[in-house]
Amino acid sequence: MKKFVYVILCAFLVAACNIGELEFDNLEVTPIKGPDVFPLGTSKYVMRDLLGKQTGDSLNFQEDSTSLLTLLYHDTITYNAQDDFVQIGDITQSGTATAPASPAGTARTVPFNQTFTLEYNPQGDEELDSVFYATGDLTLVTTSTLPGTLNYTYTIDNTTNINSGNPVILSGTIANGGNDTQTQSLVNHKTNLTSNDNTFTVDLNATVNLAATDALLGTEEISFALTYGNQTFNLIYGKFGQDTVQVGNQSIDLDFFSQSNRSGITFGNPSISFDFRNSFGLPVGVDFSGVSGLDGNGATIIRLAGDIVNNRPIIAGSDVNSPGPNTPGETAQSIIEINRANSNIVALLGSAPSTLQFGVTGFSNPSSQGALNYVQPTSQIQAFVTMEVPFEIQLENLQETGSFGLGDGLDLSDVDSVFIRIVTENQLPFNGTVSLEVQNEDSVSLIPVLDTTDPLYDEAQVARFTDIPIIKAPLININGIVTDPSGFTHDIYLTKEEVRLLGDASHVIITMTLNTPVSQTSREIYVKILANYSLELTVGVGAQFNIDL
């Protein structure tokens, strides 16, 4: 009869395992060695496959020739807001010349001349040296209160034709008082300005032809309004001073962290490289204090800190002698790297952020506000960003959780004794523990009883199923590479009450907790994770029979 029960039990256990409900990734049914042990299932974690499921559009993994995994992120930041450094709108300046007194008596021509100093001010406090126009119009409106015929000429020595070098000259005639308008295109022209005060000069040369009856009382005037309007520029030179600009404010969705609970990973040698290409004719100091890790709700977990923040690096500016009115200036390259030597990036990534925020602020002319600068329409700062995180890591209580179903439970009441067997084969360079919970369909733990207020709660029972040290780090050579996997087997014998509770069970929860061995943590040793490393975990139920053969 017992032989018959044994055969029926074998069939029952295979059916009751409900293998189709296993929820571990890559789960496959593999028999456990031993004549009295029946498989519930095997879960094999291969690093290449496991990590590949945690990446998204922004992150990817790369393997080198040794299969060492590296987490990579690439992005491009472009800043081209020329108006942040200098902005010039329409400029209107005016002046008035008073005619000399000349009594009536004979027909005559009265000359008078005057030089005006006018301002060409940008919208900020920049000191301009010269501006080269792409488009624009120079408009001169002259108003006269003089009798007779006024002939006038304005010479604007500071605004010249780029090719000929000739100044702009505007001339006109006004009879017996009134207005006159003259215009000049600014295309292919430039304006040179006096240092420190953004001024230029206009020379007025005028004559008035008077009849014998015309008299000048000395109160008659010529007034003008000179407007530089609709201007755009091919090139602006000047001392632009110091401005604060937002060079970049991108963010990375760190799928590797956000798609799974990744707290507990410390990366040994992460870096973020910024390859800056600057075609502005000015240097820019970079403030990285806005680089921060955010949690899933957008709250700041930790900000970047260290020498890279305290001592702002400088993006070199383009050579001020390199551009022409119609020729872009040269591009200066500066490579700036954030790493563990100059920042707290190890701690920042170790905080398991869901998002990495790149708030990069710039300060123009950080060393000398009196330096000569230039901007062009093509000027920009472009940064090619590369985040590189080699998988040389330490783990502290990193957890992975899985489950498998038991169908309608396991009725093993006729079996003499029952045990749960856990077998591990580990290539990962970490120690670890395994905890089991046998739960009912309401996800209440039947084995062990975890509710401390339950009369059945027993610390000894909890200890048998919790933090079982069955995952052992294999041997690692001097290069940090695993040579041979380690394998361990552990049996948990069930009491009769626990066997009975299996009949009410719905599923089993398995939690693995991984840690870097203490000997390596204390020496800050970071182990290398290769793509083909794997951890295999097999769970089964064993039964002992007292069969009289």
C-alpha cells in the first residue's frame, strides 16, 4: 500500500507544483537531483538578459571585449541664445543746431557747422566696440525753422561701407522751413564705437541762402532724429561683461533604477563627460551645482557636490580674431569630466534616482569682465554628454523578489516528513541570503507566521525561513573576475503543522538579498560584473517515506 501511495504522491507533487504559474523570469522546470525531491522550479538570472530588461530609450548597456558591462547614456545640449550676452534694439539719437544771427540787408549765404556726439547703447550695460550689419536702415529726419533755402550734409564717420571704407553721408534741402527725410541701407556696413561709452560722432555742415529781406535772429534751429532701425547683425564686438545663462537643463530617465528597486548598488567608477564646442567669442564658467538626482515624484534626493562644483571649470571661448563679417569664427573645444575624484557622483548614483537632472548654468567672462568678446548669429555652445558607468560595483542589501504558484495547495498529510530544498549555483561575485514566505490567496504568510500578535508567531520559525545564507560568492582572481561558480544546497524541514498549512497555500514568495563580501567592502573593492555571469536558484519539495520493502 505504501508503495502505491509513493507512486501516487510522485504524480500528485508534479501536478500540484502548478509549474505553469511560476512567475520568475526565464523559469524552466528542471529536476533536482535526489530520489525523494520533486521540482517546483528553477530561475536563472543571466546578467546580460536581466539588465537588458531594465534599460529604456535613454540608457543602454555595452559589453567590452572581456564582457564587462558598462551603462551608457548619450545626449547633446545646445545653447545659442546670443541675446543673453548682448541685445541691440532700434537706436534713435537726436540733436539741434542753432543758426547764427544775420540781419537783413543783402542776399547772402550763411554757413554753419556743428559736431554731435551721440550714443549707440545696447539694452544692457555692454561696452560695444563695433557692429557689422546683416540688415537694417539708417533714417535721418531733419526739421528746419530757417527762412530761405537750407542745404545740409551729415557725415557719420563711424558708420562706413565695409568694402570701400567710406563713411555714410546724408544730404538734403529744405526751403523756407519744414522737414526732410533721408535713408541709407545698412547692409554691408559697420559702425565703430568709442571705447567705454558707446559713442559716435555726426558732423553737420549746412548753408542757408537768404534773400535781402530775410533775417536770422539767432533763435532759428535745425534739429534731427537719427535712427538705426530694423537691425540684425553678422558680427558684434565688445566687452560684454558677466552674464548668467542657462546652458542646459535636460534630464535623464534612469530606467535601470526606476523600473526596479535598485537601492543598494554602489558604482565604483562612474563618470559624466561634457565635450563642449564653443563658437561664442567669450569664455564661460560652468556651475554644475544644478546637477541632481530626483526621486519618482520629482523631489531632489541629492545634489552634485565636490571640487567640480566649488572650483568652476571654464569652457574656452573662440579666438576673437577668427571671425569675419561673413565668416563664422572658430570653435573652441573643452572637455570637462565629472568623476569620483572631483565629485560625489558615486553617492549621487548610489541614491538610486529615478531621474538625473542636468541643470548646467554658465557665467560669461568668469576671469575678466574687461575682455573683448564677440557674438555671431551662428554662435553656440554645444555639449556632447556621455555618462559612462562601468559595472564595477558594491552591493548593500540589493533585493530581488519572485514568486511561483502552488495551485490549490499541497496535500501531503500522508507523507512521513517533508522538507523544502533550495539549491543555488552562483557566478555573481556576491554573497546573499534567501527568504521564503508560503502565502495564501490573500497574500497572508502562512509559513512562517510574521504577525507578532498572532499566538502562533514563533521567532525560531521565522529564523528558519528568513535570510538563509545560501548564496556564496565564488572565487575571484586578482583581476576581479569570477573563475568558478559556487554551489550550495539547503533543506528546511517542515513541522506537521507546516505540512498541513501547505494544503491552504496559494503561492510562495522568494526574496534574494545580495551583498558584497565584507572583506571587499571594507577595502573599497569594486567587483566587475560580466554579461555572462548568472545566478541559478532551484526550489523543490522533498518527501521521506518509511517503506518496508
